[in-house]
Amino acid sequence: MKVKLVLVQVKDAEVFFEILRQPEFNRSSFNFKSIQNVIDWIESIDIDLQKVYSIIFNNKVVGMCSIIINKNKKIIGELGFFIDSKYWN
């Protein structure tokens, strides 16, 4: 088993959309209505403020991880992630 992080790519949008449609994510802050919404979000990422990675497990996209940096706030960093519920143990 091998896990790695790679910079998010538009080609991962469909996988993210399918994962976030699972009932376990109905309270997620992501509220994408379509794959195009995910693509638009990916294309709007400001790489100077946010690093977004696809989580790869055994060569398959199984989730996403993001790191947000905001030096103007007291808490300057935030880490968020989601993983396909099929891979929860």
C-alpha cells in the first residue's frame, strides 16, 4: 500500500464530485452541484495562499487535502481533507 499527495488536477474533479456526493459528506463545506463546479473551484485556487493535493492510494485518487495559509489572521494555517468512505477503517 502506497499513499502520496500530488498537486490537484482538473482531471480529478469527477472523482472529488463522486466522493462528496456520498451521504457521509452531506455536512461538508463543499456544496458542488456539478462536476463543472468542481473544475471551476480547482481552476480558481490561488496557489500563493492555498496548496491543494489529491490523495493517491495505490495509484487511485481517493481524496483531497488542502493547506490554507493566511498570515493576516491570528491562526495562520488551516488543514482540511476528505477521503472516500470506502477507504475508512
